[in-house]
Amino acid sequence: MASKPKELLEELSHPGPHDVVRGNLALAGLPGVVFTPRSGLGLPGVAFGHGWLQPPGRYRELLTHLASWGFVAAAPSTQRGPLPSHRLFAADLKSTLDIVTGVRLGPGGISVDPAKLGLAGHSVGGGAAVLAAAGDPRIKAVATIAAAQTLPTATDAARKLTVPGLHLAAKGDLVTPAAGNAEAIAKAWGGPVQLRILDKSTHLAVTEGSHWSQRLLQGKPQRRTQKLVRALFTAFFLTHLTGTDKYRPLLEADVKRASIDFDPSLAEEAA
């Protein structure tokens, strides 16, 4: 019997079955971090773009969570100044995938399947992930949280994408409100796409720990939002990078504090 969305959400809110090992992308020539299961060959890989001014360490639990569910999750630590180049950030995300697919990772002989690659990101990192995916046919899925527009615009890049997209927007986000950012990107998306609105959430809710940028940006870390993002990202990437359908019911249902705002495929089924 298929599990109910609420049960799947609860399952994916907890760490997966794999022990996690942390590594340093700088050893391969790019500043950043990588989290992997302790062992495994042919694993799916996800490159994650940090938000404006944010260090990758503010997403440690999210990256660790993905690794515990069998992903190699890596985040470059570049373009962290006040005027980042979105084009270069997108290029760094693609370079991150080059590294994790081209280098044998860890003592356990970790390897990533180049046919199972995804991109994700927060704020400008989300917009950069969209830019990167539009120029890289290897990418099979893209997920963002509180995505920000970029230069060139992520909306224009989204029109070129036919892979599945998941975009989460914080209802109380005053920095990158959904209307001109995640919503615009989702409605321009060329392939299957879903936009969810996270209730009682703010721009920095997905980040972890404290950082001086909280004096400039709205919001603060929120455990409930982090838990939701971890579960939904994991369900999305397990479904679209590994081929399992077990978690698809979660992706097709409203859940508490994460209602579906836009999903053309569900509208077609209802009709």
C-alpha cells in the first residue's frame, strides 16, 4: 500500500540510512564543501548555490541530509561579495558537478553517475542554478528556495528548461518576494514545474546558525522551514534523479505550511 503524503514527509524529515562524510572541494581547485555517503558508486549528485553573502556552512544540515539519503551534495564557496557575478556563479555550479563526477571521492571510493545530476540553490544561488541548468544538458532536475532574479534573468533561462523544477517561496519574504522571483521563474518554466509557498517563513529561514548578514537581510533561521525544505528537496531529487516513484505522492499533495501554488500538471489532471 502506498504511503500517504504526511507519512512520506515525516520519513524524509529524518536523516536517511547513510553515514555522512564531509570533504573539501578546494582539494580539487574550487573553494567549497562536499558531503557524501561513506561509500557508494554511481550516486546521484547535486550542486547547491548559496544565498547572497552567505557561506556554504549555513546550509550544512541541508547538504548533510541529502548525503544521508544517498546523494553527493556539494556547494562552491565563490561569488560571496556584495556584487556577485551571476554568470560566474552559474559556471562555478557547473564546475562543481565536473569535480564530483570526474574525481573519485573519499576513501570509500565514492563516485557520481553523470546521468544523475541536479542543481539547487537559495536566493541568488537559486537563480544561478537556473542559469546553470539552462546551459547544461547534463542537468536532470532543479530545486530552489527563495530564488532571486539574476542578470541575465533566471526567468529567461527558465523558458529554455524542459527538466522538472521545484521552487519554494517564503510567504513572508521581503527580500525576494515570490511575485517577481520564484513565481515568475516557475510560470516561465519550459518543463514540468511546481511552485510551493512556505507559510510563516522568511528569506533567511532556510539558513542555519548565525551570520553578520542577518543585520542586512530580513529574517532568521527557522527550524520548521529547514525541516520542510530538507524533506521536499529530498523527495524531489529522489524522484527525478534516482527514478523511484515512492515519494511522488508527497510531491503531488499540499502539505502543512507548504501548499502548492502553481503546478500545471496537477491542474490538467483535475480537468
